[in-house]
Amino acid sequence: MAESKPITRLIRSDQIEPVASRFKAIAHPLRLAIVCLLGPGERTVTEICQELGTTQPNISQHLNLLHNQDLLRSRKEGNRVYYAIADQRLSEIIGMLQQIYCPEDNA
């Protein structure tokens, strides 16, 4: 049987807090929905609001939190702000979660 490694050997000790904070940020249902929605590509704030059925101030608050955790990037084009996932690894993680928990969506 393989010997279990201490957690600090699995994640660099200087990265444990930032990684935990990022997971905490996407653990909220609406923020997880935002990240799932952005998996295929960037969207405007208006598109995100329409898709998720909530208000622009509410979405903006959640987008700011995700952006501050370096999970999202944004760009402005005219009066529109586009958001996208900042790190492809997050898209891969979300893709794995969707395969496990939403298999009918991936058929």
C-alpha cells in the first residue's frame, strides 16, 4: 500500500492559503454558475445576468470577487465589459466537475 503524503507535500506550503481562497470563492452557487457559464468563452455582464436570471449589481459583486481572486479576467469594449476565465486550469477543473455531476450535459 502506498504511503500517504502530508498535505504540504501535495500543495506547496506557500500556495495552500491562496488555493483555499480560490476554492472558497467558487464554492458559492452563483459564482460556480458564473464560472461554468464562462467555461466555453467570454461573456458580457449583460449576457451573464440574462443567463443566470439575476440583477446586474448582484452579478457585478460576484464577478468582482472572482476577479480579485485572479480567477477571471476582464476587458472593456465600448460600454461593455467582457469576462472570461483567467487560467485555463480552472476551465479544466470545471470541465471535470461537469463530467462527473452533469453527464447529461456532455452527451
